[in-house]
Amino acid sequence: MFLRLCTAVIASTIILAGSAQAQVSFRSTLKFPDPRGDFVRACAPHMIGRWQHPEAVCGCLHDYAAATVEDNDLREALLRGISETGVPTIEADWVPPAKQSQISATFTKIAKPTLQCMFEPAKP
């Protein structure tokens, strides 16, 4: 009886340890997307040759757009334009028709931060 009890305890310990290890391994393989990193990787090639620190400029543009533009559709369109061209751009067909009238105000809102990013970026 004692032998069966010890065997059951040892088997349970091994099973639980294996389960915990599998759970840690599963969590480490589960990676969440890095939208800022993806944005900088897409944006930086457009900045090379124009700016000394393209990654810093792109990261700064992303951070200001994410913090300043409250509307999700306008923010996503702005980030798309920057990552595709290297400059703040919003195509009208990237936003719903009801929000297209807000494009100009969005550019006004990010004008000063954009200039700061391009001419006074934080050094990496």
C-alpha cells in the first residue's frame, strides 16, 4: 500500500511538472504582434537617405500618431500612409466617407509633432 502511495505521488509530481513546463513553453512561443515594430520596419526604408536616424523618425511618427489621433480609422489610415510613403499621407478611400472631412483636421493636429520627429528625433 505504501509503495502504491509513493508511486502515485511521484507520478503526480512528474505529470504536474511536465504540465507546468509545457505551459511555460507554450507561453514563450506565443508572441503578440508588435504593431510599432512592424510600422518602423515598413517606414524606415522610406527614410533612409533623407534622415540620419530613420528608425528614430519612424518610431517618433508612430508614437505621435498613436497618441494624437483619437479616431481609429483616421489613425490607421495615417499610419498606413506613413509606412507606405515615409510622409504623413491619408488617401480618402482609406477612411469611411463620413470621416473624410476630418482628414485636413488630422493633418493640422499632427503637423507640429511631425516636424519635431523629422528635425529633432531622439537619438537611438
